[in-house]
Amino acid sequence: MKIRVLGASGSELPGHNSPAFLVDDFLLLDAGTISLSLDRDAQCRISHIFLTHAHLDHIKAIPFLLDNIVSSRQKCRLTILSGQDVLDDLQKHVFNNRIWPDFSRLPTSEAPVMRFQELSTEGFFQVKEYKIYPTRVDHPVPAYGYLVEEAGGNAFVYTGDTGPTEQIWSRMAGHRVKALITEVSFPDELLALANISGHLTPSLLQAEISKMPELPEKIYISHLKSYYRAAIRKELGHVTAPPIILLEDDMVLCV
Ligand SMILES: [Zn+2]
Ligand SMILES: [Zn+2]
């Protein structure tokens, strides 16, 4: 699998986009950044968007993508997938004909550009030859991480935003997890802020690694608050783990 990082940051500045990871050109994990990074044809190749949760930095590119598709009369269609609680929030608070049009009824209610697909945390959801296993993670709002496995058995895990958690680590057991994409938002000096906002610091990541029944080959870190990037990088140097790599926009990972 080829994972293109459209955005990997926990705060926005030039060159630091909100989270979005494009897998093999068609499957998107989170949607913080799309139309400022992909040309129109590449936008149209996206068919499935798996959302970890409904926080704005993970969903905010969807309205503009839909607007591009409908206004340019392209034939592409989007399926938005997540837990029903996340989809309900999107429908109620974004696509409510007040903040943004209800694109699940546009251009026509018979053939809308967007449809919602509820995911269950039991088993997996299959798209083409890819199996996607949703698992609960711990954040102040309903949130899911995903294990994505290709037909050959290689897999990666994306946690999205999470504080200390359990289930997704157990989910890795028995899979060939080549890469873990997780988050470290704050340095250790802001541990209290990390705890109340449901995020990790380097020392919290160390504790999470010790819970993993099987270690991934590499750990990629996203969602850094840009202001603390240097401090977080230094503290991650003390974490005992598989190789740890800080993600940057436009990186391409091969799994
Ligand atoms: Zn969040
Ligand atoms: Zn976030």
C-alpha cells in the first residue's frame, strides 16, 4: 500500500495541514485536507473516506470536496464511513442545510454525490481487496481507529486522535502490522492538557507501547501541535520503541 500524507499536523500553519492520509489513491483516512493538496482528477479518484471522529480538523475538507464534485458535474461519488455516532454528528451539525447543503440529497436525492455508511467494531468492512477493521479509541468524543489490511496480508494501523487506550493495541495481534500511525500532540510538560483533551505526550506514548501485545515495525507520529514540534522531537528521542518517525505533509509511506 502507498500512503500519501496530505496532512499530519495537530494545528494549521503554512506547510502544516490537518490530518488526511490517502491510501492507494482512492481510500482516505480522515479528511482535514483534500482540495488544497490534490488536483481535480485526484480528488475524483477518492471513493471512500473513513473518519476517526467528527472534530473539525478531521472533517473540514469534505464540504469543499463535495462542492467541487457537484459544481464541476463530475461523475465521482463518495462514501463516508464511520461509527453511526460520528455520522450523526456530521449530518446534524454540518450537512444540515444551514452550515452547508445536505449533499446526501444533491445533485438529486435519487443519485446523491455522498452517502453515509455505518461501521461496526465487530469484524471488518471490505472495500475492493482491502479489509478495514474499526476499533474504538479514547478521545472526548466518539472516536475510532482503523487497521487496514491488503490482500497480501500487510497491514497498518491509524489511531486518529487518542489518549491512553486499549482495544486498538489488542486488535494488532495476529496481523502483520508494518506501520502504526498514531499521535503525540503535546510535550510532557503539558501532560495535564493532554489528559483533559484526550491526546498523547511522549511519555504517554511510551506507556502505550508497553501495552502492545505485538509491536509494529515502525511508528509514525502525527498531530503534533506545531509550536511544540522541537520539544516533542527531543522527548521522543528517549522513547524505547521500534523506529519512530515524525510525519510531515507530502511524505509517502510504503506498507
Ligand atoms: Zn480530536
Ligand atoms: Zn485532531
